[in-house]
Amino acid sequence: MSRSTGQAPKSILRALSLPLDGSGTSFKSLHGGSGFAQTGHLTASVPCTSKDGNGVGGERHYFVKISSSTPASDIDLDGDVDPLPEEAAMFRGEFTSLNAIAEAVQDICPRAIAWGSFKDGDDHEELSTPQTDASSWFLVTEFLQLGGIGRRSALGSSSLAVRLGKLHSIPAPSPPTREEVQQAAKTDFRLNGPEGDGEDKTPQFGFPVPTFCGNVKQANQFRRSWADFYANQRLRTVLAEAEKRNHQDKALRNLVERAADEVVPRLLGDGHLGFDKKGKGTPVVPVIVHGDLWSGNTDVGKICRAPQEQDSCQDEEVGDVVYDPSSCYAHSEFELGIMQMFGGFSGQFYKDYHHIVPKTEPVEEYQDRIDLYELSVMRTALFLYS
């Protein structure tokens, strides 16, 4: 953005049903944006709406990300190529991820409110990116006020262990229907369809839209089998992306293919995962996961709910929150592989978490599974930072 304070672009104001002249609003750039996005804090006054005129107005707070576009993403969406530029697809994925998490556990993350492209030429006066034929894109979410009690973890029901345990205890919804997929194909919000006809409404492993870990694309096509999803939508997907952008490494390909063909069926195979040595148990059920949960994507804070006819941060509960998700419906322990990879979570956290979400059977293979899940994260990290 060309200046640290001023008026938000008109396309954002329009998406939030705020006055297009910016009256009653202020927009301030924030530090800490990613390599592809700039961030800002939008504040809007809330007028008094009481009939007697004696009510007290307040403010609404929004967090804004803005990015210029790059060439269209080539992610395959259920047989079709995604037409969106990569940054737009990233915002669509984050929008969908945040709302899927917040729908399950309200206070663990902010809700996404709007995303889209800048339609007006004068929007570019507010941006540091030059006006070109390529569009710029935005994402607006509820504002997170971080650091309410320093970086110490919250306690009790507002702790990360409890909130994450609750999140991982709620079964995934059914995938989008074929009719919903067909309707969405007419818009920029294209959806992944279910494996099979989807008429049985059984939850599947995957996600309605692609997501990104950094700038690594994850198609998230729905699969009935968790082993199938992990082998093909995680291990092989990242490998293909690495080979596309860099070069093919025969030794790496052989290692990944062996893991996908031998290790994944052995540890995650249908009829094995979820069952003890005596064959007693149930198959794992897909649940929403953050998908990129490391210590840099969680903090203590409170969510400034919008809209609200008062200071929308004043009365919210302080607790552990998460942000910047890259979600999918997965085996709950997949989340723990990411967390183990980067560290920063105490033994007490895992104790409290597993009090809510017990280790999956076979329990004796728990650490082997976490190490396997860490493999996909390690490969993504090597791809991003090598």
C-alpha cells in the first residue's frame, strides 16, 4: 500500500457494505505480511441504531490481506483446470479453511468475511502494485487482537489443547454434491466433488477447494480412503510440484514412491488404521485440521467479532487462537506430524489433547504414524526453502 494510513480500496468497502467514500472508516498498513501479500487493519464506525437515539455506537475491526496476481493456477479441480491466479486461489483456500474451522469451534480462529478481486481502476491508487491487466485480490477476516496475556498459553477450556481436541472430535461434513459442483463451476469458487456419486453423504478425506502450504499447491480431491488421500494428495502431489519447478531427482522419487506404495498401506491402510491387535475398532473418521499448525501460526488473543454494535474487541474471551490455515478433512493425527516437525508444544499440551482425542489404534504404531505424517511436511519445507 502506498501509505501507512488512509482509505481502504473501494472494492473492499463494497464487499463489506461500507460507504464507498470511506466515511467513518480508517485503514492502516500492518507489518508482518507474507512474501505475496500485504496486510492492513480496517476500522469502521458503527452508528447508534436504537430508536431513542441514546444507544452507544462502536467500531468494527477487520483484518485485510491484499495481493497482486500471477498467472492462473494449474491445479486440477475434479478434472478441470482452476482458472484463478495463484494468489486468488490462495485466498479462496484460506477463506474456506478459516470458515470450516470456525464453523466447528467458534473461538479458535477468526471467520473469513469476504474475498475477491479489485474491480475499480481507482482501487490501484491505494495499492503499491502498479495498475496492469492483471487483477489484485483481497481477503477480509475478523480481526485478531493478539498477545492478550503475553505469549503464555491459555488455560482450561480456552487452551489450545482443549480447543484443538474439540476441533478434532467433530466429524467432517459430506463433500459437495455433484449439483453443487456443477453450479460452482460457473463461478470463481469451483469445488472439488466427491469420489463416486456422493449420494450416500458419507464424509470423505479431502477439501472443497485447493489450499496452499506456503506456495505449494494441494489439490485436496476427495477420497474415501485416508491411505489413498495421503499417498496421492500429499506425498505424490508435493513431489510432482517439486519436479515441475526444479528437476526430477530419481533417488527422491524412488523414496517417495516406496513410502506411498509400501509404508502408507502398512500404517494407514483400510482395515488396519483404527483397529487394535485383536481386530477390534472402527475406521478413522475425517475431521477438519488446520493443516499448517506450528508455533508461528498460534498465539494468545481474542477475536474482534463483526458486526457488533459496540467496541467489537472489548468483551471477547482471551484464549489460544490459530490463523493462516491450510485445511483439509483428514486423520486427526496428521495435524500432530506438522506440530512435531517444528516443535514448540509442551508435553502437557499433548497430555491434555490426548485426554480429549485418544491415540488411534494401533496405539503401538502411533509414533510411526506421526513420523510418516512429518515426512510430507519435511518435504514441503525442503521444497520451499532449499
